Amino acid sequence: MTMIFGVALPALLGQLLLGLINGSFYAMLSLGLAVIFGLLRVINFAHGAQYMLGAFAAFLLLERTGIGYWAALLVAPLIVGVVAVVIERTMLRRLYGLDPLYGLLLTFGIALVLEGLFREWYGTSGKPYAAPPELVGATNLGFMVLPIYRGWVVAASLVVCIATWLLIEKTRLGTYLRAATENAALVESFGVNVPMLLTLTYGLGAALAALAGVLAAPIQQVSPLMGSNLIIVVFAVVVVGGMGSIMGAIVTGYTLGIFEGLTKVFYPEASNIVIFVIMALVLLVRPAGLFGRGA
């Protein structure tokens, strides 16, 4: 059996795959956070709850209406995006221009309320959500056996991350969004509805979190705690990449997921803290993050 640094190759590749899968969720969630902070200057602590809502939306769509996984990939993010739009228009909008701490406290409170409601309705035990039949099973790559669904998650997250980056950085809509954060009055003078742009931005960020929740549902059990267990790690990823940096969120999410997977092979005891150690080291050298810009 092939060994690398004293570790069997199949075991090493298996942990790399696990790290890449975790990195896919880190990238999608940190991407949504980066979009919201970069364009709205809001630290959205409700992001984990919106991730959980996406998973529960898929679960309830299947249980109550028979709508399956493929349709849920579209419907669940739309539902959560609409909920986010209501939150932005009724509460979050009042805090624009204030210290970002106010937005953090408000969204943290929203997260606690949503998590508390779902804990009351469904308890803390997880609910199973089956993968679609087309993605069940595994394929033998010769050097390892790849679970089909996990391969799908990695591929889907890459497509979503690249598409979001292109939307923000390479389209006219993205140009308006970025310009509105710098000089809203000037953009409005060109006939652009800036408040609507900001609302749609928050809805987009929440929809990305919900989409990650749908993708995670067949891997993890659908639980009210699934977002709170992940959100601190995702914030660390965003800080390492640079607050508000779209590309930083994507690259750092995948990279730190792989680092975490490798740590589980060579030093398992440190796997739960390696991301935070990297965050501390990066902040010592580059306080704005790897891809961030200094104030």
C-alpha cells in the first residue's frame, strides 16, 4: 500500500475529500457573508440561521408538499431570500450608516429567535433528508472510492461561487452595487434604485446560505443547531480572507477546509482549532486579511 509521510494514501485522500467538502460549505457561507458585509457593511450574524432555514425549507417542502431535492435547490433559497428581504426592509435598513456593531447585535438576536423557534417546534434531534437517487452510491477512481453526492457538492459549490464572483465583479449590476456602497447619492442620480439594490444584496447573501443548507441536508441531519455549530468557523474564514473580499472568501474557504482535513490526518487533536490558529497568525501579519484592503 502506498504511504505518504507514514499515512496510507486512501486514508489521506479520504481526509482531503472531507476537507474539500467542508471547504465547499465554508466557501459558500463565507461568500454570502462577504457579499453582505462588502456591499452593505453589515456583519450578518443571522447567516448561520439562514443556512439552517435552507435545510429546513428543503425538509419541509419534501415532507409537506412532496417537492424533492432538485426543485428544493431553487425553491428553498428563494423562500429564505424572501424572508431576508422582509428582515432587511423592516429592521436592518434602519441601521445603515451606523456602527456595524448595531447590525451584528440585531442579526444575532434574529438568529437566536429563529433557532429558538425551530428548537421549540422540532427539538434538537436531527431530521434525516435523503439524497436524490441519481446521486446515491459511489464511484471507484482507482486510488479512492468517491461518494457521488459529495463529489456533486464540491462541483456545485464551485459553480455557485464562480457565478457569484462573476455577477459581482463582471456585470453592470455588480458595478452598480459596488458603486452604491461608495457613493449612493451619485448612483441614484443616474436613476438607479439604490435601496432596492441593497435589499436584493441582502436577499442574495441569505439565498447563498440557504443553498448551502440544502446541499448540506443529505450529509448532515437537518437540525436547528446546524447553523450555530458552523457560523463561528465561517466568520474566521471571512476574517482570514478579508472582510468584504469576494475572492478572498472563496479561496480561503476551500483552502482552510483542506488544511483542516490534513490536520485530521497528521495531528487530529488540533483539527478543531487549526482554522483559528491560522486566523490569529494571519491577523498578526496582515490585519486586513489575505485579500482584504486596509482601511
